[in-house]
Amino acid sequence: MTETDVTRTPQAATRLRELAFGAMSAGALRAALRLGLPDALGDTSATVEDLAREVSAHPGALHRLLRALACQGVFAEEPDGRYTHTEASRLLRADAPRSMRDVALWTTEPWTWEAWPHLDRAVRSGGSVFPELHGKQFFDYLHEDAPESAAALDRAMTQSSRTSAQDVTAALDLTGVDSVADIGGGQGLVLATLLERDPTLRGTLLDLPGVVASADRRLRDGGELAARATLVGGDCRVDIGVRADLYIVKNILEWDDDSTLRTLRNIVAAAAPGARVAVIENLVDETASMRFTAAMDLLLLLNVGGRKHTKDSLLTLIEQAGLRGRDVRAVNPSLHMFECTVPA
Ligand SMILES: C[S@@+](CC[C@H](N)C(=O)[O-])C[C@H]1O[C@@H](n2cnc3c(N)ncnc32)[C@H](O)[C@@H]1O
């Protein structure tokens, strides 16, 4: 393509310039959160000077940050130069009902800035860049070397589960189910929601030891659901020594296929014949938010050598692991549930 071709397509050139500055968008979002801007700005508009005082920032530099964010629809500048919230910036407030604060912080954690420049290497090799960059696997790095990022992940997972927990628990059929096990269940929000919904249900939360240590207060000793909850710290790829009528596997089969197969086979080995398994995932081919899922898919390649699945690729692994059942249905616009059973 010649230079002339580019000048004939200014929209394409502009779009490419904006894309190449994508790191600025993520960095500006993170800066706003770390400065506490979304929480500092209330229901009414504020001057840049007032906001700068509130968040201890340089007024001129803060104005530049706000202008860049406003170009993306995050905050808006009024004709008199005051700034106000938009729908998007309001979602960054800690007290917003469906707050995206922790999710945005997690997606822009320091490790992501180290990993993205190596995406070409990951695309060549088809695997994670973590062993080469840090000499260890992603979750080992997170828990051993970056505890702040590990805590940010747990908060983000709980936050995004908060928005989907009601949809997931409403979609799960608990007929004939006395016990449920959430494998890789994070801090246990989905499990706690289920136990609250059904007062006779017992539940087990299995996740990495550092994660269950900070499980939902309701599930921990002294919590109102603790008598019906068991917390297990472990590695689901190594062993799942938990018997349950229903296993939930939500947003964890996103790593390499070997880990996915090992996890599903460990469930088959632990479960009684006829036990049910609900695999819940964002699919890369059946989604209303392709830009997000495709981006997440690449982040998973970088950090765990994993991927977001298509419906067929996940069904193939489910079958290879020895599970039965092909009923796949939407739980909400971004999540699908694969309902499976452990064969006799
Ligand atoms: C994307 S989060 C999903 C959490 C939760 N299921 C949800 O939907 O909110 C992935 C979870 O898998 C857990 N995890 C990662 N490796 C694991 C392993 N080897 N064994 C058990 N859990 C693991 C992480 O700690 C994290 O809580």
C-alpha cells in the first residue's frame, strides 16, 4: 500500500492511530482509579481545581487526564469547563451497584504491562510468556511475587461474579441436589448465593489455598453459612477429593487444554455416577461482547497459555474428559452453561 492510499482512507488511519495508543486508554483508566477520581466526583459537576485538591493532583495534569478520558466517554466536560460523570465513569465508583472498579484495576495490573510486549512471542509459541519472563507459572508468580495483584484478581472475580451470581444461581436447577461443590470458585460468592437460596443445601468451595483463606465471610468460621460450608485449599488439576451432587466449574476452564482435561477428569474421578457438572464460560463465538472476549482470550494466552473457548472446542474437551450431555444454554448475554453428567 502506498502513502497515497493511506491519505485516501483517513478514517482507517485515525482508527489505527487510536488503536496504537490503546495503552494510553488503559493507563488513563487505571490512573483515574488509583487517584480515586470516580469516587471524588459526586452527583454534581466539579471544577478541575476542586477535583485536583480532592485527589491531591496537579491541576494542569489532571485536566489533561480528564480530557483524554472524556474523549473515550469516561467523564464529560461541560461547556463551562466543569467535569461531570457519564454512565461509564459512574460504573468506576466503588459504590456503583454494578461497579467495574476492581475489574478495571485487575485488567491493568503491572504484570499486564510487562506481558503485552511479548504477545508476538506467545503467538509464535502458542503458550504463556510467564515461565520465560518470571521463571514460574502465572498463579505461582501471582501468589508468591505479586500478592497485591493476587488480591486484585480475587476482588475482580468477586465483583464480576456479583453481577452474574444471580443469573447463574437462577439458571441452576437444584432439584435432587443436596450438595454442591464450586471448583475454582474464587472467594465463594456463587456458592454463598446458592446456600442462601436453599437453606438445606451444603456446599464446598475449592480454590487455591491463598484464595480460600480470604473466602466470603459468610462461609468462614463464625459466618452465617459456615455450618453448611466446607473450604478446601488445593489444586483442582492435581486432585478434587470432593463428593457432591452438583459441581460448578465457572470461568476456570480457560487455561491450557491439558489443565482443563485434568480438572474435568478429576471431577469424574471424585464424583458418584450420575452427579451433575455445570460448566459456565464466556464463549468466544457466541457472545454479544466480542471485543471483550477476544481481548480476554489473548490475555489468557499470555498469562496461562490458555484461551476462551468456542462452543465446539469446549464440548470436545468435556467429552474427552468422559462427561456426558450436550445441553448448552445462555445464562445471560455473556455466559453459557454446559450441563453435563458423570456417566455410570
Ligand atoms: C477467573 S477466576 C474464576 C473464579 C470464580 N469461579 C468466578 O467465576 O468468579 C479463576 C479461579 O481459578 C482459581 N484457580 C487457578 N488455578 C487453580 C488451581 N490449580 N486449582 C484451583 N483453583 C485454581 C483462581 O484462584 C481463581 O479463583
